[in-house]
Amino acid sequence: MPFLSDHHGCQGWKGEMAERIRAFDWSVTSLGALRNWSHSLRSTVQLMLGSPVPMVMLWGPLGYMIYNDAYAVFAGGRHPYLLGCAVELGWPEVAEFNRGVMHTCLSGGTLSYRNKELVLLRNGEPESVWLDLYYSPVAGDDQAPAGVIAIVVETTGHVISEQRRQAAEDNLRQMARSLEQRVLEEVNARMAAEEQLRQAQKLEAIGGLTGGVAHDFNNLLQVIAGNLHLLARHEPDNGNVQRRTRAALTAVERGAKLSAQLLAFARRQPLSPALYDPRELDQGLAELLRRALGETIRLQVQLPAEPWCIHVDRNQLENAVLNLAINARDAMAGEGTIGISVENLLLDRRFCAGTDLSPGQYLRLTVADSGGGMSAEVLKQAFEPFFTTKTDGHGTGLGLSMVFGFVKQSGGHIEILSRPGQGTRVQMYFARSAARPALSAAGPVPRASAGQERILVVEDDTDVRGAAVEMLKHEGYQVCSAASGDAAMQLLAQGLVVDLIFTDVVMPGQIKSTDLATWARTQAPPVAVLFTSGHTRDMISRNHQLSPDTHLLSKPYAPEDLSAMVRSLLGG
């Protein structure tokens, strides 16, 4: 009976490859005509064709390829060319690897690989693939190795998924360690630190630290800070209480600073330009940079003795420096020196020609690396959105675009100086501000005068709302409260008369904080509105800039901050 003429119910024996094997002219190979195949070769081919697993036979010293239907799917565009082809000709890009396989197995050995990475040509382009590979010798009729049987299972999807999962876990662990260390150093309360760390880990698992996390975290800090301030007021003569509350409030301030830095890095804060002293780069941002860049990166910060102040949004400026520093780290493959320098400069007309700058005094902020640099062609496209030289999954191409937009929005200028093999320098220019930094008061900040006006506190968090109500009552105000915008509007509709609405920005319900503000503006006379939030979610800002008539008290806040803002809005 001709070979493979009866499938006996086996799907593989009547499949595409069975038909192709019967139809192929094997006489042009060293295997000879199909009718002359050895018993061992026929048996092995039938075994292979009946398997649902991708299998390929490499017969003879040249490894003539015979494979089953499952392997045909793996071969892709090379099928059916591979049938009857020597393995080194069929897979030339991995010829050396297959040569080693043939040598080992025809000598009686076996090979196995788990998630073996090979670079194969697919659709004409080199592509990394991962495979589980198992090679065994096949005996001829003389019992000596005459061929190799291979099981080939592609695991690329699983490997890439595992790599992404591992990278996400590594990022999560790095952030968790940073948060844990800061909390442990300042609060010295292990149980509280572990709880915050678990919360951060859970939130990181669904996408990292978002604006919502900052909102919840700042609410927590506000509850702690508010009650600490109230405790200190209730025990003014207890030195032990005063000392401990001061230490805890210092920890709260550090926690608020950490939250603000993370928000800046995530681009979640409204743009609020203010006077900025460049010395804050070294005092505040350098530590976060060193943690983010890793131990193999050396960070050098150089400042003049008296750097000029500029008028920018601090969070966005520090975010820009973070972006540039991370780009520099990647350009150096994670090892080298990153320099951050600040210079006071007088720019003339020649320099300003072709830019949006006018001659005058400027501060130049430079981020430099010792990486491989950029070619002129790459340099021309560096600021274009979505342009990146990084591999897929390692860059969005938006980092430099966002830095460019921020600098331009701030009235500045940015340029990149780079050559292949000579590193890269990104230089940002900001106009010098004529204003001077406010000097710290020698004594305690004077408290704003209290009043007797009526204030409506709108806050969905019970603890935050309770602390705010007690702070305001302590100042002598008449205070009403509501747990949502819906409840607040119901009180106002029922005739409640108030002088100021103190409302959280993000709340549940149909009536939002912006709706309350709209209602307040339509009253005669208009009712003052003071917003508070750990994160605004752009509900009260436009294009990331707060309008002059929008007043926001960021959480966590101190009683003195709340009192001063309220009195300012009430005209006191």
C-alpha cells in the first residue's frame, strides 16, 4: 500500500502536509523517492503528522525538512517552500544555531531550550521571537542516528507579557520602597506606613499614582493635619503634646511635598506660574531625581551663588527636568553622568534672532548627559510629537514635546545641542523676574482676624469635613455643612443664606462644585467661593491654568492658611 494512502481516521494523515509530502518529488534530495523511504523514516513521519504540536523532521546531514500542519502555521510565509529544503537554506538567519543542533543530535545527543530567543525574518524584517525547542535524534534502519526530530512551540506572546508584568512589578516595588522609606523616616509608625504602602501598591497595580490617588492621599493628610492642629490648640500648655504634634505636622508637610512631586511628574496639576528660586532644584528635586535615576547614574548640580528668579510653574518646571533627566539616563543605557546647571545670562539681539525671545536677562537651565548623542537628522525631529528613537514599549515620543510646550507656554526658549558620540545638552531659557523672593518672617505668621460670617462647608469626606468645621468655628464663624453638592444646593434652595462656600472640588452626586460656584456668582451680591482639593482633575482649571477669580486652597492646609484665605475672600 502506498505511503500515507490511508489515513485510518487520523486527521494529520489526511491533512495539507500529508498531501504535500505525497506529491513532493523527493528524488531530487538525498532521501530518494517516497516509495524507497526507510521504515524508520516512514514511521517517524507518520508520528509527526499525527501530532497537534508543531514538529519538523531534519533528515540526513543537510537536514532536509519534513513537517506537520502545525509547523506550517509557525513557518508562515516560508511555507511550503521549506518542505524538502535543507534547514540552513530554509532558515539562513539561524544557520549557525541549526548547524550546532544537527551536529549534536546526529552524534547521538539531545537538546532542549526553554524560551530560547532567536531573531527571525518575518515579513522581510528581523523580529525577536521566543521558542520552546526540543531536539532528539531519529534512528535509521541501521539503528544509527539518521535525522533529527524537533518540537517547536512559539512562546513570544507569553514572554513579552511576562516581561511587561515584571517591568510593572519592578516599577511598583521601586515606588513602594520610596514611599515606605519616606513614611518610616518621618512618621515612625510602622503600621501606618505599611497600610499606606499597601494602598499605594494596589493603586499602582491599576495604572500607577493618578490624580485620584493624590486626592485620597491629601484628604488623609488633611484629616491628620487638621486634628493635629486642633489637638495643639486644645493643649496649649502641654509641652509634650506640642512637641509631638510639631513632629507629626512636619511629617505631614513632607508627605504633602511627596504627593506634589508625584503629581508634577504625572502632569496632573493646574499651571500656576509663580516666582521660582532655582536653588529649589538642588534643595527639593535633586533627591527625587537620584532615586528615580538609580545608583549607576551620577548626578551633578551646579548653581551660581545668586541665581536669578524666574516666573514659572514650579511643578511643570520640575516635571520638565525629570523628563529630560530620564531621557538622558536612557541615552546612556543607565550608566554615566547627568549634569544640571543654572546660569545667569544677558542675551543680545544676535542670539535672540529667530527665537521668540527679546534681548535681556535670562536664566539658562541645562540638562546634559554623556550618552551617544544624536545625529543631525534625529535632532531635526526631536521635538515632534510621537517621534522617538526608543524601541516599542519604551517611549511614547511625547516627553520632549511636552517640555517644548511648557517652555514656550512660559514665554521661554529651548534648544538641543548634540553630536554623535559627544552627548546631549538641552538648554531652556526663561526671562528673569523682577520680583524678589519673600523673606521669611522672623516670628510666627500673624493670624488673620476672625469674623462672624456664615460659611457653608461642602465636603464628602466625613473626617475632613469635621476638621474644617471645627477650625472655622474656632475662628468665630457660623458654620453649616453638607456632605455633597446635592445636599448643599438643597440647603441653599431652602433659603440658607451664607457669605462664603468652602467646597471640595471632587465630589459624588449630580451637583458638582463648579455648579455651586456658578450659583454663587449669580447671587446679588455674589457669594464668595473657596475651593479645596488634593487634585482638581481640571474641573476648575482651563488649559491647566487657574483663572484669577478661582481661589484654591490645596490639601493638606493649616488652620492659619484656611483662616487667611477665608478672610481674604470676605474682605477682612
